[in-house]
Amino acid sequence: MKIKMLLGVALVAATVFISCSTIARAAAKYWTNKQIKEFISNCSQKAGKIVGEAKADKYCDCAVDIVAEQYRNYQDARNINIYQILKIADGCR
């Protein structure tokens, strides 16, 4: 019984850790969590038309860190188009 309880607690802890992974990413050094989520959402919508919807979320989740390193000011990053993002984050494919 105690083992099942410990496994349950471990599962909940792992779920919380994974859902909070945005906070531990490189982009968080420069952008707020809200900005990171907004970037990924916008990127996924636009990139889905180019790289396919299945790859877009994974791609943009990777791209956000690379773009944030180059565009530390989020407002500057909002002004670049999806083709520039694809070029900057080419290694994410």
C-alpha cells in the first residue's frame, strides 16, 4: 500500500515538473513565461503551414530558446516573420 502511495506521489511530482518545464528553459532568461507561451503558440500556427502541424509544436518549442538568445527583447522578436524564425532555428528540424 505504501509503495502504491509513493508511486502516486512520484507520478504527480513528475507531471508538475514536466508542466513547469517552460520556466527552466533558456528563453526564460530574457522573456516572461507569458511571452514564451505566446511565441510558441504564434510560431506553431504559422510554422504548421510550412513544416506540418505534427512537427510545428516540437519545432517551435525548440526555436523559442534560440530566437530568445538572438532577440532578447521580446518586442523585437515579434517583428520577425516565420521564415526568419525557420532560418534562425534551422537546427531544430
